[in-house]
Amino acid sequence: MKQIISLLVIILGCNYAFAQTVDKDSSQVIQFSGVVVTQDDLGEMVPLPYTSVAIMGTDRGTYAEIDGFFSIAARRGDTLVFSRIGFETVKHSVPDSLDSNFYSWYQVMSIDDVLLPEAVIFPWPSREHYKIEFLALDISNELRQRAEENLAEEILQRMQSAVSPDGENSFELEQAQRQAAYQYAGQFKPQKIFDVIAWSKFIKAWKNGDFKRKKKTDTSK
């Protein structure tokens, strides 16, 4: 009987010590919730979404939502890191003197001005190579004539019809088609056959003989 009582005392003591340890560890966890903001062009504070909020040295973290709100759990002694591309990184250490398990946070982010070094791009490895190639460039009449032929309007139109449009051209064409459809929505689209101006131009051109077939001149003589 004494052995059973002793065993129960030991078990109860272990449970009490474990509970004290759990309570001590849980009391060190602090929930930080708040908003990340920055200053706009007018000097007003606006939310800064998608700001990274992480615990330095760990894989724990989160990010601010579209309205700048964030919430993260940290321990006393941890370092909170607020970072976002184009803004200065801010670090805050959680002090050991905090006596509450919940705190509100209002973090202001400042724009980071980065001056990039000047970059000069040349089509050749160096200025000397460029000078050599430029002085040796053939600018004869044959090359000039060939360039004019390649830049002819007919050639450019043929090349344009052979090349598929890119995303920007497709978007512009779709917008033009939608605008034309909205312009005549709910009504009949006008027909050129009833256009008085077009008919007057046609009659004038017919009287001037623009539609007559031109006789071919014999150049063999």
C-alpha cells in the first residue's frame, strides 16, 4: 500500500512540473497584429500590402494582406523583420519585459532610394572595335538601294501579313472591334451604298475617266 501511495505522489509531482513548464512556455508566446503603412505622394498614410513579416533566423513568417493587416506569433527575444522590395527593411527585437500575450503593431515603411551605377551598352566589345567596324563599313549605292527596297511599303506590308501579331497588337485589335460593336449597338450599321458622299466621289471619278483602261504604249520602237 505504501508503494502505491508513493507511486501516485511521484506521478502527480511529474504532472505538476510538466504543467508548470507548459504554462511557462506558453506565456512567452506573444501574438502581434497590426497594419503596415507607407506615405504616398500626397503625404497621406496608405496600407502597404504584401509586406513580408518574418522571424529572423527561423522559417516562420507571414505577409501583410491587401489592406496592410498582418498577424504573427513570436517569443520574447525574437527579432521581427519587415521587408518589401523598394522599401527599407525594418527590424524589431521583442523585449523580455512585455507582460501581455497580445500587442497591436503599427509599422511605417520608408521608400528605399537606390542609385544604380551608369551602364553604357555598345554593340561591340569596346569603343575601339566599334571605330574599326564603323570605318570599314560599306555604304555604297548598292547597299543603300537594297535598304530602300527592304523598306518599301509593299515589302513591309507583306512582312507584316506573314508575321503573327503579338499580344499588344491582338489586344488593340480586340479593343477596336469591341468599340465598333458598342458604337452601333442597338441599331443598324450604316451601309456605304447609301452614303451620298461616296456616291458623289464615284460619279466624279467616273466622269474624269479614272476607270477607263489605259492603253499600253509600245516601247519596242
